[in-house]
Amino acid sequence: MTRRVGAVVGSLLVYVLIWLGLALLIAAAGIRFYWGEISVGQMLLNLVSVETDGGGGAIVWAGILGIGVAPLLITVAIAFWRHTRRRKRRRAGEGMLPRRKQWILRSISTVLVSAVVVGGTTAFSTTVGMADYIKASQSPYDVGDYYVEPTVTDNTDKRNLVLIYLESGEATLADDQLFEKDAFVPLKEATAAEEGWQSVDDLQQYKGGGWTMAGLASTQCGVPLKGAGFGSDSGSSPTVDEDADTYLGGITCLGDVLDEQGYTSVFMGGASSSFAAKDTFLTSHGYSEVKGLADWRAAGEPENSFRSDWGLSDERLMANAKAKVDELHAESERTGQPFNLSMLTLDTHEPVHIYDYCDVDTQNEVTSAFHCSMTQVAGFVGHMKEQGYLEDTAVVIMGDHLKHMSAGDAFHEQLDFHENRTIFNRIWIPGQDKTIQQRPGVDQLSMYPTVLEAAGLTLQDHEAGLGVSAFSPGIPAGSAQAKEAAAYSELLDSHSPLFYAQAWAGKVASQ
């Protein structure tokens, strides 16, 4: 009886290993196809929150069927085949196979099962950067040792702020020597340097970033986006609880500072506001109104203005944004209180969707989709100029991250081995001395204090979070930005469990 129970348990363990290996292998293939190589942090904070409506669409069902159902069905099929084969042998009156043949079959089975398990585990761990994650857990660095609470020392020049995030807005796509045409031409023309627009040269994606929520958190809070972390004393989950009341509630972010200064902050995006807990993040940090997919549907937007996987088109988003900026500006003039209107485009999220208003005039339709999206944003900038809003309103336009390079995405030939991929950005400050140059080569963390100073708020030492404003020609000696490149990179990678436990559940103490 003991031997029989052992045999049953052993067989069940083998089938569990087969199922696990297949699930990990398919998960790795799916992640690489849709997102490319990612980090453990991105997986925990973002992939787990995809939605069937306005948050990935068919990707969700592909994940359920591919990772949840397919491995189980394959494992059951293997078990059924083995069981049927044994029964046929017994009915045929066949006895036990010779020991040599049994040994050979068991060896082959062991090798195959091991290959599935090892192959699946290796593929998955490589895809999500598990080795880097484990290495980072040993780092002696802690973000909390360099985090700086933003301190406003002067607000006499505070002004309205419009902040526009361009989905996958990579500046490299403006290189018409690499691509069929410069996809940013419409926006470049609307934000010409000769008219007073400025930009941060070589704006870098922070190490460890690369997805929308990481772009929002880094440029509005000045820290890398990470969960509370495994092994922190708080016992917090490393993932985001979408039902939680706050998101990085222990950190002072852009919306918090603006709220203290009397700003009304509004966010508008085409996708579901709840995707990746974006609405929780924004409402945790001073935004009083967050508009997304559900709001546009409730407002009666035409069905052909939506893409089934993500949400509202940039054409309709910008049309609504024009009406909202008119409303906010009129209210600001009436009350004397400034506003912050933040937006996030959508058309350029792959796989791209070509709307009726977009004429495809390139071989690769992705280039045309980018060009059409920039045309819509340029139209919004033109509206602000025509209405005279640029006289009292700062505008910051920047990509949320570099373009994804998954197996299913375009432009691998042009971008896979490009030496300096950077993020597109434009800055407008009313009355700003246009001869003042921004410090080049900053990363997204330094855009947090840069945006605050663009809004007319002077910061102590030009610092906020881990960033130093690009308007500051120098860097304070004790800042994270003053560290050598290798040390700074290790700092951004570090798990910093105490800091993030406090950031998610308490109050971070500035160093």
C-alpha cells in the first residue's frame, strides 16, 4: 500500500512539474511577444492588472487561455494518453516490459520532463530579469538615503500647467534617416524653438523603467516605481492592491505639491482609469478629477472613436481636452487659482489601431500612426495658442517611456542596437529667458522637479525625490544625481525595502 501511494504521489508530482514547466514556457513566450524583456517589478506592478476592457483587451484572454488553460489541457492529455496506453497493454494480456526497456522509457520520460521544467523556468526567469532582481536584493544602497522632500521656497511666479504624456514617445522616431519619415513633424512645427519652445536634450528613460505607470511615477514622484518588496518588515505585498485607498501615499508627488499651492488638477486619458491602479495613484496625489474610458462611454462618444483593446482615440481625447482647458482656464481667471491639466495619449500603443482620420502614407503603418497622433497633439497646442493660454500657462510634453521592443513590435532593425535612444520632450514657459539652456542627459526622475519649476515654483536646491531640475546648471554634492554612473544605476536597481514599505504604507522621512 505504501509503495502504491508513493507511486501515485510521484506521478502527481511529475504532472504538476509538467504543468508548471509548460505554464512558465508559454508565459515567457507571451511576455516576449507582447512586451519584450521586462523586469520583475513591471510584472508584479503592471502585467497582473491588465483588463479585458480598456487595459489590454485580447491580451487578457490570450493570457488566460495560454497560461491558465493550455498547460492544464496538455498535462491532462499526457496523463490520459499514458493511462490509456497502460490499459490497452493490460487488456492485450501483455506483462511487464523487460527491465532494460522500462529503464530506457523512464530515462526518456525523465529527460523530457526535466527539459520542460528547466526550459520553462529558464525562459521565464530570463524574460523577467530574475537574476537581476536577486542581485539587486543584495545591494547596500537604499533610495531613502537620497530621497529629498520637495520644498517650495518661492511661488510668486506660479502659473497654470498643462502636462501631456505621449504614449511610447521616443525621440529616436524623429530620425528620418532611420525611418520613412519624421513622425514628430506636426508637433515640432507647433512647438518650434524659434517661437520660444525649449527641450531637454537626450532625456533618458530611467534604468528599470519602460512602461506607463513607471513613467508617470518617475516624472511625478521622482523615484523608481517598485512594490513594497519581498522581505520588508511591513509585510506588504510586492504587488499593487487595486482596491487600496492610496498608491505610494507616503511620498510627496507632483499633484500633492500643486494641491498645496491651490491648483486644481485634472487627468484625461483614453484607456481605463483603473488599469494598473492609475486612478488610485492620481487621486492619492492631489488630482480631483480623473477621466478615462468609462467616462467617455458615459458621455456618448461614438463607437468608432474607440479601439477595442485600449480605449478612446487621440482625436476625441484632444477634442475633449480643448473643452476642458477652456473650462479650467475660465475658472482660473475667475478665482485666481491655477490649474494642472495632465493627459496621456493612446493611438501609438502597439498593436496600433488606424482610425478614419489617419491617412497611412508609409510602408509601415506604425510610422503613420505616430504622425497622426502627433498631429492631434499639435492641434491641441494650436488651440491653446489661438486662445492666448500660452501667455499664462506652462506646457510640458514628453513621452511616458521609450517604444517597446517586443517580438511583435515594429522597428527592431532601427532600434534594437541604437546607441542612444531618448525620450521626446518640449517645454513652454511664458516669459522664460529662452537663452537659458536645460541640463542635457537627465533621466525621468529629474523631470519631477523640472515640471514643478516650469510651473513657476522655486525649489530648494532645485531638488525633489531623487531628481534635480534640468533648469539647474549644477547638481548638489549629496544628490543621487551626483553619484557615478555605476553607483547611480545600482541605487535605482536596489530594492530599498524599508523606503518602499514606508512609501506604500506610511510616511517617508526625507534625508
